[in-house]
Amino acid sequence: MDLLSALHSFVRVAATGSFSAVSRETGASQPTISRHIALLEAHYGTTLFARTTRSLMMTEDGRSLLPHAYEVLEILETAETVLGRRRASVSGLVRLGVTTAFGLYLTSRINDLLKRHPDLSVELIMRDGFGDLVEEGLDLAIRVGEIAEGSLIARKLGSVHRSLVMSAKNFTPNGSLEHPRDLADQACVVYTYGGGRQDWHFYGDGEESVVAPATVFRANSSEAALYAVQAGVGIGLLPEFQVRDLIASGELVRLFPQWHVSPMPLYAVHTGPRTLPLRTRTVLDFLVEISSGILRAE
């Protein structure tokens, strides 16, 4: 047992809030993780976590130590990389939680990554919703919208722009849809990612128009919402990269192109440490690479 191992256990307990979670994550026994924390507390002569039977909270001294612990581990990781002590090949399993639409796009590109790194394997957990990375055993996850959890480390991939679309078979040129307020009496399909109110905010020519869609079908899957729009169920506000080809082919019609909707940031998140294992960092770099093809920088 040494201070570096103890520091690694410390930053993981700080990130997960649980000795047992770190035990499952690392494969070390829970008593080993406890001994790591006890070693640090004895070394620094202080208490790093306040423990009860029901909770585990970091003390003020623990919060003071945390950034220094990250810095020490990052320096070690950098030294290993520079001096060539790391294995040259990228290998092992990376478990990645993704939204449905982005997951399908990633699947269409994943062979590019796997050909580069034959010893790497990737498992996708696809769902449109928030989950606990530690409980689900995820190395990385894709999140839409601003990140509220302070324990997560986030890398912005870009911004998801959205388009208001309807099936071409339902579209009537020069019809009644001239302004977003005209949506009030139109059947709408709502993608409910993230929960909360589902009002649609449109901006154009210095004007804002807020619409409470007349929802006839809602789904927490963007693919389900898209299928409903394609089937003519109603009008939907969907990720631009998901509907771009369908608009180009004429299957879907984009409504109110002179109006825009605020984009949503897309992040890849993980629980730490800041210096990731090589296999995880390789997948993260690939996500950044392929996102440039479907997302915008702003």
C-alpha cells in the first residue's frame, strides 16, 4: 500500500461518494479502500470524510486535498506517457452511455475506431435519459444540456441544433402555418428528453415566440418521436443531424426556416480521474472527432 494508490482511492471515493462503489469499480475489496483512506488520514493528521451509517461526506480538509490529489495523479500519468511506460496498444472494454440518435450515428462510424485499435472493445448502453455512471458501470456518457452534477468532468462535443419538421405527405404549401403561434391548434409530437416543461421557444427578427405544443404523442426516445413524425402523427422538434437527410430527400419538410430554436450543448462526461485510462481517452477523442461532422461549434 502506498500514497499514490491511496490518493487514487481518495479521488474516486470523492467522485462517487461511496467506498463500495469504488470497490466495485476497481476490483479492490472495500476494506482495502477503507485502509487507503485511513492511510491518508494518518499521513496528513486529519479526517478526510465524515462517516455515518447512512452517509459519507467530505470534510473541509478533504475538499482542500482533492485538487492536489488530482494534480499528483495527472503528473504521474503524464510522466508514464512521456517515458513510454504505458503499453503501446489500446486494449480493453469501454462502456459508453449514449442517447439513441447519437448512438445510432456512432454505431455507423464505430468500425473506424475498432479498425485502428483491434484490441479495443466498446459496449453501448443506449437510452434517452439521465443515469448514474457509477451505478451503471459506465466509463463515459453522452449528456444533452447543461451539466448540473458537480462531480462529473465534462468535455463539450458541440451544440445540437433542432429543426421543426413534419411529414411531406401532410404538408400543404401556402397553408395555415406561417408563424410559430399557428402551432397552437396543430397536432404535435414531443421529444421529452430531460423532463421539465416542453414549451418550444422560437427566435426570429428580434421576436421571441413561445409555443406550448398541442401534444398528441410524446416519447423519451428521439427515434420514437421521429418515427411518429414520419408516420404523419404530427409536427416535431428534433435534432438537426437526425432529420437532415430526410429533409434533403423530401420525406420531411422543415417549417419556419427563418426562425431558430436555441441549441442544446452536448457533452461527454465521466466521473474522473481527470487523466483517463488510455482506452477511455481514445474513445473520448473519437467522439470529439466524429461529432464535428454532425454538430456545430456554437
